[in-house]
Amino acid sequence: MNGSAAISILRAAKRLIFAQHRHVLVIQLQVIIGSLSSLGFLGVDVEQSYAALIGALTIILPSAYLAWSNSRTSNPLRILAQGVVKTVTTCLLMVVGLVFLQVAPLGYFFSLVIVQFSYLLALAPFFKLAQADEKRE
């Protein structure tokens, strides 16, 4: 028994395994999407491709830190603090990219936004899977 409903041990274990590896899937998707974005802009302009790469790294680096740090703790206050660090780091990297590196805005913001969609891509199938499991029970 798991909670109030009986489910198989394998299905419960599968949920736990996927729950622990979702953050890895998000980072992998961010790297793939960021690389494709940068390569896509390479056909337009080298500056736009560089800007797309910087935009992708602006999202990937703080997300990777958050995934790594969250895997090392289960303390809710630490997880909240790490989320704040991720947000502040993302903002600082945006300042570095836009002010100091003076990247091209089109490639930078396109990549910044499109890499953020990796969260939806990574988590949406799991939501559908969890809803289907709940309907069966």
C-alpha cells in the first residue's frame, strides 16, 4: 500500500526514479535546445549565433547549479535559498551578457526564451503519465 490507494511496487518505484531524474532531463533538454538555437543562428550571422550561445548559457548554468545543489539536500529552507541564488545568478548573467559582452539582442533573447521551454517539454509528459496512473487507480 502507498498512501490510501493500493498501487504496485514497481509503479511506485518508477515514480520515484523519474522524480529524481527530472532535473537531469531538464538540463539535457536545455543543452540540446541551446545548441540547436546557436547552430540555427549560425546560418543567419555569427554574432547572432554567439548571442544565442550566451543566452542559452545564461539559463543553463544556474539551472545546472540548482539541479546539482537540490540533489544534495532535502531541507526545504536550503532548497528555497538555492532557488533564490538561481534567480539572482540568472539576472547577473543577463547583465553580463547584455552590458559587458554586448551581445546581439535577437539571438540572445530568442535563445533565452526557447531554452526556458525545456521545463515544459521535460515535465509535460510526466504530468500526463501521472494523470493516467491516477485514473487507473
